[in-house]
Amino acid sequence: MTTMMTLPSDIRYVRLASLAALKIAEIFTECINTKMGNEDFCHAFELSVSEAFTNSVLHAEPSEQENTIILSFCSNSNNLTVTVSDSNPPFAIGAPSLDISSYPENGYGLFLIHQLMDNVSYARENGTNRVSMTKQYHMTEGNNL
């Protein structure tokens, strides 16, 4: 499954991006496992997309053209990946500090993403930032994620 969505870089669209991520995660988990217990996976995926989308909106530079954010969802076997792409200035996405007190009041997004997702990577290609986040679905009893 591959699904793409292009949204305006506007804080009003965070909820739409979040709901799309939640619904895609729910469908993904239903396809690979009919048992209940998928909520942790789905909510972790949703929150990570919400945080990444919000970061893209907050760090956008004013432009004469409407800035957009592209969400690309892709699944294979037990993994669900989302890539958040924007044309914002480049940034560093290194591993976050485990010292939570070192973060500014609104600086927990990348920390949360790294805690919730199994793999997070950043690439800058042709003037585009691409943050890819993968969550692996663990097919265990009770689905302890």
C-alpha cells in the first residue's frame, strides 16, 4: 500500500494529517492482524505524524507561493512508514538528548517521534526535507508495543 497526501503548510491542517495517519494505521493493523490491541501502535503512529507535520508548519518560511507538506504512507509486511516532505530550510534531526530538562517548552516533538517510532531518518534532496518514520507492528500476544 502506498498513499500520498498533499496539504497546505498551515496549522489548521494538523488535525487532518493526524486523522489520516490514524485511519491508515488502523487499516494497516486490521490487514495484518484481526485481534484487538492495535491502539498503541495506531496512536503512536498518529502522534508522530502530528508532531512532524506541526514541525514542518512551524518552521516554514513565508513564501509568495503556498507552502505544502507531502505525506507519503507506505507499508510492507509488518512495517508502516510515513515520509513528511517540505521545502523548508534544512535542519538537523540527530538523536535527541535523553535529558528531558534540556528541551525548550515546545521542543519535545522530535524526542517523542524518536521514542514512539522504530526508525527515524532525515534526508535533504533537491531542496526538499524528507523525514521518514517507520513503526514496526510486533505480532505478539497482547501487542505490547
